[in-house]
Amino acid sequence: MPTFDTIRQGADERALIRKIQKAVGFLAPTSVELPESLFDVGGSLVDLKALGFLPIGIVSPDGYEFGRDINKEDVTALGYASPVRSDITEVARSVTMTPLETGRKHMLELNYGTDLSAVTQDATTGEVVFDEPDLPVGEEYRLLVLGSDGPAAENWILGRGYGSVKLASTDSQKWGTGDPVQQPLTFDVFTDSEIGTPVRHYMGGTGAVKNKAVLGFTAGA
């Protein structure tokens, strides 16, 4: 007869506790397709820059926060204190991060909602001058965030791909000696018409191979 400890030992798996040690984010125009896989045939990660993705760069220690706000409608009934039925009616998804790098052209276009393709940089002084529009014109982007955890022998690569995101809000920007120049960004997530879903999840790496039995997925060809 099993004891509580033997049941727990068979149910718990420490190897599946993940903590993202490093992460990197990329944006791309909607003309660029989200990758079907993060890995090439040989097992190495795909070259995202070659696919057309542009880096968000270094972000604050808070990293990337993936919001998922669920709204539901309950059905109540006579004689029942609890709902007798509940249906999800809305799932509002968001992604928030605080970039620490300043000056990337595509990030300035994102922040200020303007096209800087005609703006040039002075060859002598390095100066770039552009005007912020009164009313930003927000573009929709692809967003891809990758996280890594664990040593090479048991490395986990987690990813989230968003087919359509749009800048929803920015916080204030402060210039001072205490903190680097930074500005938190929050994106709204939409269901992309090509992909048909709002989010594509990725999970792989040597850690996923080593722990494939406990993951429970059927092995592919």
C-alpha cells in the first residue's frame, strides 16, 4: 500500500520547475512570419535576425510580464449558493517590459508611433533629429520572446510568439542620475488572422529531451 511520501515522490518532479535566467525579445513587421519552430534541423536555434526580427535589447530586471485577464459570466439558479455554470467570455492578453537601451531606430518608431525611414544621421556629429507627431500612428507587430534556464546538459528554451501586438501604453521617462533612461512598454495582444491564435508557445532544448517521459507528450516522427 503506498504511503503519502511515495505518492508524492511519484507525482512531483523538481526538474520541471523553471526560472528564466536569461531572456531576449524581438519585434518584426507583420510581413514576417512567426517561426514554426525555434530550432533548425541540426538542433541549433534559428537565426531570428536573418528571419527579419529586430531586437528589443536589454530590459530591466523585471523582465517580461505576460498578462492574461479572464472575464467570465456565471449562471445562478434558485436554491444554489454557487453558480451552476460558468463561461469564459473574454481573455485580454498583454505583454509588458522595460527596455533599457536608447536609440534603436525601430524602437523609437514604436515608442513615438512615427516613420523614421527618411531620417538620416549626420556623418560628422552623429546627430539624429526627428519630430514627434501630435497623434501617434500605432503599427501592429510580431513579438517573439525567448527565455533560457539551466546548464547546457539540461537547458530549457521557452518561447512565446505573438502574431499581432500593438503598443497600448508607455510610462513616463525620467532623466536623472539614479536610474538609466527607461520607459516601460505595454502591448495589447490580438488574434492574428494568419495564425488563427493570439499566442504560440514554444518549449524545447536538452532539458526537454532529458525529461521527455515526465512531460507526457507523444514522440513525433
